Amino acid sequence: MKKIKLIILVFGLALFTASCHRGNVMIMNDGENELSISYSGEIKFNDDETGIQSITPDGYLHYKKNDRKLNAECDYHGQIKYELSDNGRNIDLNSEDGKKILAIAVRDMINVGFDAKGRLQRIYAKGGNHAILNEIENLKSDYVKAMYMDFLISSDSISQNDLKLVIKKVGSEIGSDFDKGNLLRNIPAKYFQDSVISENWFESVRSIGSDFEKSNALKYAVKQQLSNEQVNNLIDVEESMGSDFEKSNVLKEFIGKSSFNDSYLNKTMDAINNIGSDFEKVNLLQLVMQKEKQTGANFDRMLDATEHVGSEFDKQNLIRELIAPGIPADASFDKLMSVINHVGGDFDKVNLIKEVAGKNIQSEQQWISIINSTAEIGSDFDKSNLLVAIAPTMPKSDNVKTAYTKAAKTINSEQDYGRVMKAMD
């Protein structure tokens, strides 16, 4: 099908004829043919779509395709006067050539949307839903295609096989992102239970260029009961968007679902990590923290995601929120301390290590990890203060005391060193 390069629709008041008729204009150019139609009043075609059945009294139709012209005007008595020409040669409407040219002109006008609703009913009466489906490829206007598709989508009698074809055609035949989005959001929720229909649906959503329309379509899908495979499709299509804002909007709705569970978490966390905006990423991570049970595995996933946050301020706040309820016994404590070791300046590290030390530290090895992180602080003042602060609560086993002494020896100030060693006694 030829791609229409230019479509201009002007609906309003305009002067086109010497009699000052007011009407509408359609101009189309596909690179090979230029079609212009001006008209006023209601125009109906005959049942076999080869001629004009009626025009509103005082209405008119002016059709021009390249060098072929058709003028039809209706007087106050309902009589239609025709003028037909081809390459400047007048054609008798009742001749074989005249009838053929008139039928071609009617077909051209039908393809761009004339008498669309009437024609839709005529096709349905003759061949049902399948006939309408077959006709879509012949149409040139997104508006008319969308009208036909919406009729099928809304039909109680459409088969699942035909609906699959309609959804595929939404992606391949409709150029307007707005129309695509509207049609895909009109698919009844019950059809998401069919894996092939939902697969076609997500592929058609992927074809939408506008992130806004794509986001709206995906948010409609989020409201449905989705299988794991459908969730994977949802997030794959979400990641095809360029806008972090729209990506975040989809993920927020998805995370907020009552049925959101751990089986979706890995895929969701990958999607969050692929968002560039720290603001959007942090908001999503906070939602996940509120939603998910704090298991060791979930804690570690959150730490991995926190490492991808660029803002030091946001990273510190996420760590604080993550450890606030306590640290799961099966969480990777070394990973936590590694993330803290790479956060901000000494002042920020000291504060975070203090908060960790005040949590439910269970094992000797965890205390050693805290002490080793403290040893990496550059400022003698901050390092010594932190070691003095943790000394009263840490276990006094030989291994912990050895780690503590080793950390104290990294302090250059003799005064601070002495203060730290005294705190261990």
C-alpha cells in the first residue's frame, strides 16, 4: 500500500465556488497521485458503491484526481447535476467510460473516509466481521481504519482468531500513535488470558512511537491479571521507551499492584537500574522497599541497585532506609560495607558505619568488617572517634581485638591512637 506523504484535513468555513458554498476540503498526495475533494452537505453512495445515491439539497461534491474531475451539485429539489471530464475531455456520465470513472471516483472517496459509517454497516451486512477485517488494508485514512478496527474490537461476535489479526493490524496499519493507543486500550481485559492475543498486543504497543501513548497503553496492561511471561513482555516494552519519566510511571503502577510479588522482582530491578534519572530511580527503589519483605536476597538486590545511583546524597538516604528495619541475617554484609566504603566523603562514611554498628550485628565477622571499613577512613579524627564509639559494644574476642588493633595502627596521631586503644580496655 502506498504511503500517504501528506494529508491535510481542513474542516471549517471556506469559499470554494462562485456561489459561495461553504464546506470541507481533503487534499492527499502519495507522491504519484494528487487527490483533492471539496464538499458540502451529506453525501451518500449507492449500495454497490458505483455512484452517488443522494446529496443534501444545495450541497455539492467536487472531486479531482490528477487531470480527472467530477462535479456533482444538488439543487433545492434534490436533483443532482453532474459534470465529468478526463484530461480536459468531457465525459457522458451514462457512457461506459463515464460509469467507470464515476465508480473509480466513488472508490477513491470511500478509501479516504466518505460515508464511512454507512459503508461499515453495508460491509458488515454482506460479510460480517471477516469482511470488515479484509477491507481495512484498502483504506488510506487512519481515522477510517481506526473506526473499522474499533467496530471489530467492540463486537461481541468477533472470534479470537480475528481479534488476533485486528491487534496485529493496529501495529502495522495504523500510523497515528494516538489512534493506536486508543484502540489497544479498548481491547477487553478478558482477552489478556489468551497468550497469543497478549503477545500480539505487546508487539503492537512496541510499535507506538510516542512514549506518552506507549506508557498509557502499558498502564492499561498493568491493571490486568498478568502471567510471568506477560510481565516480562510488559517490562521489555517499557524499556523500549526513551523517557525516564514515562518508564517510571509504568513501573510505579506495576510495583503498586497488590499482586506484585518476589517472582517479578529481578526483572523489575533490572528495569529500575536502566533508568538514567536518579530522581525516578530513587522513588522506584523506595516503593520496592515498602512493598517487599526484607529477606536477605531482597536486601542484596536493593544494594546492587543502590550502587547504580549516581547522587551520593540519594545513595546515602537509600542505605539508611534499607538498614532502618534491621539487617537480615542472610544478607551479604560485606556487600553492604563495600557500598558504604564507596559513598561520599569521610564524614558520610562515618555516619553510615555508626548506623550499621547500632543495628542487629550478630557475628564476629560482621564486627571485623565494620572495623576494617573504619580503617579505610582517611581522617585520623573521624577514624579515631568512630573506633572509640564502637569499642564498648563490639565483642572482645581475640579476632575482633586483633582487627581493632590493626585499624588503630593506621592512625598517625599518637594522641588519637592512645585514645582508641584505651577505649578497647
